[in-house]
Amino acid sequence: MRHLHWFQTDLRITDNLALASHSAADSLLCVYLMPKPRPWCNSNGLGGQRDRFLRESLQALRESLQDVGQDLMVLEGSPELVLPDLVARFAITELSMSFTPGYYESQTLLHLQAALTIPVEVHPGNSLFTQSELPFELPEMPKVFSPFRRQVETLAVPGPGPAIERLPPPPAAQFDAIPRANSTPHTALPLPGGREAGKRRVRQFIFDQAAIIDYKSTRNGLDGLDGSSTFSPWLANGNLSVREVAHDIFRFERERLSNESTYWLYFELLWREFFYWRAVSDSRALFRSGGVAGKAGQSTFIASAFTRWCAGNTDYPLVNALMRQLTATGWMSNRGRQIAASCLINELGIDWRFGAAFFEKHLIDYDVGSNYGNWQYIAGVGSDPRGGRHFNIDKQSAQHDPDGLFTKKWQGVRPAQPVDVTDGADWPLAPD
Ligand SMILES: Cc1cc2nc3c(=O)[nH]c(=O)nc-3n(C[C@H](O)[C@H](O)[C@H](O)COP(=O)(O)OP(=O)(O)OC[C@H]3O[C@@H](n4cnc5c(N)ncnc54)[C@H](O)[C@@H]3O)c2cc1C
């Protein structure tokens, strides 16, 4: 029995059912394929910080695999071409993966199942509940968050699986070094990839600093580390399993203190869960301009305004600071994402999908369901019962950056030339 495990967003060897299923195999080939942004994203490749976080995570995964007698092969190319080639080359008899939501991901799976004559086993992914543990069939899943939450929040979250202690050996093959990234973590927000860094952050936020006790009042902070948990990069890449994080919250509540804030951190994991399953259920509609709601979407693209939004060069200093923070660190707070997204959609009048694609390129916590689902929510074509959000940027600046420190830190200046020039009408006239 020669098996292959395809790693995607499950970059860990603990609580990884798919990886644990190979204990009886004679050999196991562990493979990761570098991701490519959506085909309609207008810029190529991953952003520097996303690429950096991913490569650090892969290096850490490789080392943990080596500790249990394994190795990791990192390749470029589309899974539809590379995986059948590996299956043939190594005479693989079974392929496994952890479930990964998303339309393109499900198309890839269908393609592999059709192209390969060996079993393709799909094990539960990085969710609190498996599909069969949900109290509804997916087509009946609530389209908005509150009824979803009411149905799932009383369910017990199953405990995470154990760490794997030994894996079958890899086949004779060449395992090249993983090329290092060109970027390094930003000193203002050093979020390194890899499981150990994620565990350290959970320990620090929940147990050592007990910042979880005040989470509800700090979570809207614009800068990471002093505000919200910043668990998202490790959750999105699967360095941490969401069940482990949930059980760490429950342990803190049992052993130390349980209050509205400790509950609220779990509540946010339920938001993640909501978008995870909505991505499965909504399939292609997750990428439509009119979204799941099937509304007439705004499909405008104004190249100059979009370029200025991406570069942090709009008429809104706070948005500029947020966009500069994103490209410099690969992270942006939840409130920041809402403001930046609302600006693109409502002030600049651009199709939300261009903003979502730019976030996909840069976010170190990029996650298909959470990214596209939240963008649709702000654009009013997704799961928001109130029909979209329009944030007043001046009010948001006054509330979340009253002294302008965040805007100053990330050089959110107002450009000399506004995005829309309004004195054009005078241009043909000679001066008075
Ligand atoms: C336009 C937009 C795009 C987004 N894109 C992504 C994305 O690609 N990946 C991603 O993980 N999150 C995304 N989010 C959700 C949210 O902004 C981030 O999860 C959060 O800011 C991460 O920081 P944190 O870990 O400190 O969050 P915390 O406030 O500490 O929350 C803890 C965890 O709960 C989950 N969570 C919190 N808020 C949300 C939410 N609104 N939706 C889904 N899950 C949530 C995350 O897993 C997060 O790590 C997006 C939000 C918006 C408005």
C-alpha cells in the first residue's frame, strides 16, 4: 500500500484525521502544491507576506514530519496535472486530503476522482463540526448568521485528535529544500508561520496575558496583538486546528474565568464556522457580483481608483493606513477590513470582487469562505439581513483612531491630488 497525502489548509500533524489514516501504509508521500490566486485576480502571485507566512509554515510542517519519519515535497503546478502524475510515478494506491471548502476546490476534487482509478479519501477539514454533526442538511443551512448560531452553539465541540507519533516512511524520492521567502515578518506585527508560533500566541493571549478576559472590548482595535487574538493566520493555514483553539477557550473558562468576553471569542469561531459551511453550500454563488442573494451586482472597475485603493493612496487617510498595514504585514483587523471594504464598494463604486481578490493575494489568513463571505456581507449581496454596510469613515476614524496614532503609524496621508478632480470645468477658460 503506497499512499499519498495532499496537504492544503491542514498544515499540522496534530488533529489531522486524514494524515493519521495512513498508519498501515507501506509508504506515504506527503505533498504540498503552492497556491495560485483566482484566475480573474488582476495581479499575479501571492503578496510578499502571504508567501512568507506560507513558506515558514511549510518549513515548520516539514520539520515536524521529519520528526515522525516523514518528509514534505513542495511543488508548483495545478493539482489536476501534478497529482495524477505523482500517482503514476510512485504507483500510489490511495490518495487522501482534508476537506477544503470552495467551488474551485470541489471542482478539483471531482476532477481527481474522475481521473484517478485509486480511492481518493476526503477526511474532515478544519471546522468545529463535521457535516454530519451539523443539526441540518447543508441545503437547509440558515442563510444568515443568527439562526445558524442558535442551532450550533449548544452542540458540544468534539475534542481534537492526538499528535501523530510515527508515520510510514516516504518513498525513495527527491525532497528539495523549500525556498525561503523574500520577505521577513514586519517588526510592527511579527506573526511568524508554523504551528509552534501559533501555539505560542494562543498560550500568550488566552493563558499568560489572559487578554481573553477583555476581548469583547478590545477586539475592534485596529492594530494586532493589543486588540484581537490574531489567531486567524494559523487557523486559516491549518497550523492550528479550530477544535484545539475552542477547547483552549473552554479550558480557560473551566479553570480560570468565564465571562462575556471568553464566550465572545468562541462566538467569533462560530462566525468562521458559518462562512466555512456557507462556502460549501453557496458554491459558485460565492464569487458572483450579485452574490448568494442573486441581486443585480455592481460590476464596475475603475482602474485608477482601484490602484489608489490598493496602494493606500485614496482621499481617506484611515483607509490608506489600513491598506498600507495590509501590504506591509499581511494582516488587517476585522474593523479595518470592514472600513476598507466599505470604502472600495461605497465610496469608490468598485465591484467588491476586485477588493476580495486583492485581499486574497495579501492576507496571511486568507480563507475562501471568510474572505468572500465577509466581502459579500459588506456589499449587501451575501448573508447580511440588513442588506450591506456603509461605514462612515470620518466617524470610524473618530471612534477607532481618535488621536490619529494608527493612521500616522501606517503613513495614512491624504494625497496631494484627490481621486476625483472637481475643478475640471474651469480648465478651458483663461484665468480672470
Ligand atoms: C472584508 C473582510 C475580509 C475578511 N477576510 C478574511 C479571511 O480571508 N480570513 C479570515 O480568517 N478572516 C477574514 N475576515 C474575518 C475577520 O476580519 C478575521 O478573521 C479577523 O480579523 C482575524 O483577526 P483575529 O484572529 O485577531 O480575530 P478575532 O477577533 O480574535 O477572532 C477570533 C477568530 O474568529 C474568527 N473570526 C473573527 N471574526 C470573523 C469574521 N467576521 N468572519 C469569519 N471568521 C471570523 C477568526 O478565525 C479569528 O481568528 C474578513 C473580514 C472582512 C470584513
